[in-house]
Amino acid sequence: LTMIYTVEFAPAAAQGALQSVDDRLAADDVSSDAWYPGIWDMTQWEGTTYGVPFVGNFLQLFYWNMDDYAAAGLDPETGALVWDDLRHVMSELSTFDDDGNIDHLGFVPGGWGEWMMGTYRNGHDWYGDATPDGIAIDHPLSQEALEFVVDLYARGGGWDSVGAALEGWGNQQLGNPMIAGVASSIRSGIFTVNVINNQNPDLPYKLGKYPHGPNGEHLDLIQACWNMVIPTNAQNPDAAWTLAKYLSHGEGHLKFMVEIQGRPAMIRDYNMAPHDAKAREVNPYWDDALEVLNGKQVSLPVSDKLGAAQNILREAFERVMLEVDSVGDALSWAQGEVEAIFA
């Protein structure tokens, strides 16, 4: 049995390195409906199931310091709901020393990933059906999101200054700037609740959905998943499947995700009573996290071409931030390159 990440999963399935588990699921009467739809999509390759979800990158949450937001004139209970709120936070709460270096950021932007998150929270899916005709990198909603992120960086001192500050602050997960008091808000996963509990339990914070743009359906993006898979040459596939079910669907999944880590499970029922009691003891925002999970989920395509496409989008973003290309030119270039990749 192997645990494999999305970017490796599709190439492995395409090369015939993984066993289908469709017959095993049917024989054990295990329904795909047990999992959240967006995370289940990450187990599919050309209509065949090659694994079961274990841990997913399926909760991108917005965290904010309530005291800071109150000082900026925003409701500390709701935080930043829309992009204009986040622009306001970046302008009002970012501070600089006498040399122009960043002392404090209103929000910590996440590079090209901020553009991706903004695009989907503006109601647009870059990849569509993952065919050349479905690719829409240069869509107006995508352009709007990119311009929003460019503006965020400008309000925080610029691309170079923000990068220098983040490099100086170090690891963004284990010593993240909001917990350290040098930022007022961040975008992160649900695991950050545990980090706050351990490092700064008195931090006056809340969490919720990432602010949305002015258009569309405000999609909740499922970026990736760790799947339990059985290699084609497995010596004992039956035992591997028994363990996969235990870790991804059975009691092992409940214990690891909900009871031990206080994180939402991939299985819907495990996030509900009576299974959620221990998680609620350590996570005061359990219901807020579930609200995100129950939104309109959209998954990145499970494709052996995704990695190359994502690299193009990262490069397009950096071209804009380094002022090599205009937003329009970068999007036009990326559109052509990604269409060619999926051709």
C-alpha cells in the first residue's frame, strides 16, 4: 500500500502503475457518496477509481486577528468578506519601519496561489473539462483576480518587500506570521487551529471562508489529495486493500483525522455527531470549517498534464509581479501555453 499525492497520482495511473479499486469498492459495498465530492474526484483517472482519499488539501480557510480587524474598522466577528475588505486591511494594517521595510502585514499573500484562490472565489474555473476548448486562463474573471492580487501586494509594500519579509519570518506553517503577531490575517489549512492551540492559545482570532470577488458563484477549490493506492505489482493486494479501507474509510480514518487531530474527515458522517465530540473540544470553529466543506466544491483536474500547466501559471504570475509582462500579455501567453499542454 502506498500513499500518493495528486501530482504523482495521475502520472502513475496513466503509466499503469496502480490497480483499479472499483471492483473492491463494489464487493465491499463502499459507496463514493461517503466522501465529499470534490475529494472523491481526486481518486479518478479516465473514469476509473485508482485509490481512496486519506488526507486532502480541501480546506483553504481565512484566519484573522479580531483585535486588529476591529482597529481597522471591520467587524471582528465576520472579518474580511469580500476583496474590498481585504484591500482595506492591507492598506490600514500594514506598517513599515523608517527604511521602508515591512514591520507588519495586514494580510500575508501567497504568491501565485493567491491568484488561483482568487480566481475560483471569483466564480471561475481555469480548467473546465481539461480540454483545450475548456481552458480559460485569460477569462475576465481570472484577469480580475490577478489584478486584485497585484493590488494586494502593492498595498503591502510590493512584491520584493513582501517576499523579503516572509523570508525573514521563516516557516509559514509552524511559525506563521499571524501567530507571531507580525500579520493580521492569513490563508491556511485547518491544521493551523492546532498550531494556534499549541503556540498562542490566547490569540483573539476567528476563521472563515476566503474573501470572494464581485462575480460568480464563489467556488471552493479542492487543490489536491493524498490517496491510498495499491501498486500494480503489490505482493499482497488483499491485505493492502484492508488497510486502505481502515485508513480512508474505517475507524482508522475517524481516529486519525477527527479524534487525534481535530481536523475534518474525508468521510462526511465522521464530521457529525456523535463522532465529532473530541474534535469540538479542541476546535472552536468546527462548524465554520464544515460550512466551507459544504460549499460548492470544484477540483483541479486529475491529469498527468496538470503539473506542467501549473508551472506555466506560476511563471505568468511572476512575469506580472516582476513587471516583465502586463496582466493582459501574461494571461494571453499562459492561455496559449496551457491549451498546448492539454492538446
